[in-house]
Amino acid sequence: MNPKTQIGMGMVVTALASAASAALATPAAAAAAPTAPVDVPLQTLGMVLPMAPPTVSTGVPIPVPGTPMGLTARTDGRVQPLLVPQVPIASTMPETLITAALPEVIEDQPVTRALLSTPESALNAKTPGANVAPPLTLPQPAALGLPAAQLPEAGLLPPALSGSLGSHLGMDGGATN
């Protein structure tokens, strides 16, 4: 193979490898629920407080609905129940950081700011749902193919919320702004 062909083949292989890595990275980026960043404007408090105003940086989770659950419920010997499906909703609670200036309480101590932070955490929820079994059975061979009557059944599926939130409280030895 001549050198120009080798360089051309190397460029093609590099392009294919980068396209494959981008395609593999896309589902991971799509799996992360989006958030909208929010900085709370507290700078005007500096005019009335005798110290630097606190800062609050957080975000608003953007819920991402999933595929409705329970649409394929089956029961033996009964007509398909009427369903109000549960819908899973995924979101991410964004990181929150609150800092506040502290007066110098102990001499020669560099601690000047209190910090409260909560790390980013996943949050999953399900909407409420319901199912109602109709008051008819499947066609009965003994009844010449007619359905039999039965008591209707109804059930409610409760909503669910799961996640893990944590927080950290600490001191920052850095200088105040």
C-alpha cells in the first residue's frame, strides 16, 4: 500500500471511530434529565445588610415523562380491564449552593463564609392510575358463546415518589467577596 492510501485509510478509520463514539455517547446524554439553572438575585440586600449578601445558586428540574405502564395487563377468563395507566416521570434535582458571609467570631480564624450545598440527585415518580374490570366474562362455550355476568372490580394504583436527597453544611476559609 502506498503512503497516500495509508493516510486516507487512517482518516476514514478515525472518522468512523469518532462517529461511533458520538453515537454511543448520545444515549447517556439523553438519559440525564435536564435542569434549568437559577441564580437567585440577592445583591440588593447588600444595601440594607451590614455584611455581604448571601448567594443562592440552584436549578429547576425539568420532568421527562416516560412510557405509560400497565397497558398490556392481562387476566385469565376476563375481558381486558379498562386502564388509566401510570406514567413514570424522571427528573434530576439540581445541585444547590448557598453561601453566606460570617462575621469574624474568633480572632485569627480564616473562616469567613458558611456553605450549604445539596448534590445533584435523581428523582423518579409515577402518576396515579386505575383499572376497572368490566362486569362481563369472556364468551362461555356452555352458554352458547355468550358472556356471563360478574361483579365489576376496580382498583386504584397509588402515585409513587423515590429519590435520595442529601446536604452538606460547612465553612469556607476563603476571602469574602
